[in-house]
Amino acid sequence: AHRLAREAEAVCRKYLSNGRRVGRYWIVGDVHNTPGRSMYVRLFGPESGKGAAGRWTDGATGERGDLLDVIRESLGLIDFRDVADEARRFLSLPRPEPDPQCKTYTIPAPTGSPEAARRRVAASHTIHGTLVETYLRHRSIDDLHDVGALRYHPRCYHRPDDGPTQIWPAMIASVTDLGGLITGAHRTWLDPSGLGKAPLETSRKAMGSLLGNAVRFGPHGDVMAAGEGIETMLSLRMALPGLSLMAALSAAHLSAILFPDTLRRLYIARDIDAAGDGAMTTLTARAAAAGIETIPLSPRLGDFNEDLVAFGLNDLRALVRPQVTPGDAERFLLAGPSGRL
């Protein structure tokens, strides 16, 4: 498995050919080589331990494994001897010359480190009066209190896997651990009009250490909500303005989010897709083991921001309020900056 991990990208191109590389990961539908984006394989990292190269996670099912599992499942092999024989055969094959543009990924790039993420956040500005405000308001999010985790960078580099580096304005979100230390940064590149995301194949990317951490809105408390997207969670806060939120940025990271010691009840803002279902199942089980009550919150469409844009705030409140406990509905609706119901 260690030898395969040193050739992780070549393994993925061979056995997960329906996927594609996105930065430091290989993205595909599942371990059976189905097209999609639920499963990601780490292409670079240490040989073992946290962040090891060749390790993969399926956000839809919660499955995890290494590259021997990829070979077994993608080829439908049963006997481990057959898996080992196929791995040895693969490792004996000559390798194609690497793409010169990808050589820098063999050593972890400074731009991918937590330190680089902290520098990126420090180089950005408050969002007041910027394209970030314009973008969020265009997504029907106009309650922008307590959004210190969000910043604006007017000239943020976008480095595609192939092609020249581009410069776009971006929304920068601080990813922090339970102690408040910035461990990562999430970038959403914006169209200069502020009316949407930049016209890029991948308009969102994260850097730094994300596992277990989150973009946080509000202090830790006994009752909180967690979900995937930043816009999703800010939309939920439009309906429950006093509720503290954690945006994990993906289904896989939502399933692994760490719980504050204060937490007793967690609302899970689910996305309506297979990955979202898998994340909710895994997170619910982890919370139960920690003695934390969980309550799912379900949108009408794909996520709560889609609901907010399509139906408006009054409909979103009407949808969310019956899904929370009566005490929490009163507590968090009244706790907003305007105290409105």
C-alpha cells in the first residue's frame, strides 16, 4: 500500500479513470469508478498517519480505505491474493513522464499549509462595502452580523491544474479549530460584478488543515447548527438569527467535524443529495456516541440557500420553525440583532 501511495495519481488514472484531479485530490463518484464527485483520494502527503497519500473517503457512504481497496473494488476482485498480484503488476509497469506543471505537487506546496492559509486571511480585508457583500446579498443573504470569519481579497490567485494562473476577487473564509486558531482558508472566486461566482471550472478551493475544523459564525454554545456550505449556513441564520453555526465546507468534512465541549444539541442542516445523506448519518452516529442530541433540518430544494433565493425569507422561516424545538425557535428567533419573529 505504501508503494502504491507513492504513485497515487497513476493508480487513480488507471483504476478510477472516470474521475479527475482537482488540486491535491482525485475526485470520482465512488470506489467502483462511477462518474461523480462524492469520493476523493489524497494524492500527496506522508506515507502513514493523518493526511497520508493514497487514503480516500466517500462522502456519500462514509467509506474509507487505501489504494489496495481501490484496486479490489474497481476490478471486482475478491481474493486478496488477486488484489496483491494486480498491485504488483501495476507497480512493475513503466510510468509515463509526469506533466511538468504538476512536478511541484510532489513536495507539499507552501500555499497548501495552515501557515499559508493564515497569511491569506491576514492579507484580506473586511467585507463591508466590498464585492463579498454584493455577492451575498445577491444570494438573498443580507443579515451580515457576526461574520468576522469572512474576508475579501481583491486579487486572489487561481491556479488551475492546467493553464495559466489567473487573478480574481474572492471571498476568503477562515477555517478554525475549537480553540479559534486559523487552520485553513476557503476561497470563493467572484465575478467582478459581484452577482455570482467567477466563470471558472472550480470556483471554490480550500487550503490548510480542514479535517474536524469549520468556518464558524457565532460563539460555541449548548445548541448549534452544522452544515456544508457557507451560503447554506448563513441562509439558515436568516431564519434563526441567534443560532451559532459551523460550515464544514463539504459532506466528508461535515461527517468528521469536531464537537465543542459545550454542545448538547446539534441541528444538522442537510444538503439533499447522496453525499449529504451519508454525512448526516455519520455525524448523527458520532454525536450520539458523544451524548449529543441531533435534529436534522431539511430544505425543500437542494440546500437552504436555494430555498431562500427561490421562496424568500418568510417561506424559509415557515419551513425551518417546525423542524426545531419550540424552545429553540423562541430562543434563537428572539436572539437576533433585531429581535424579530
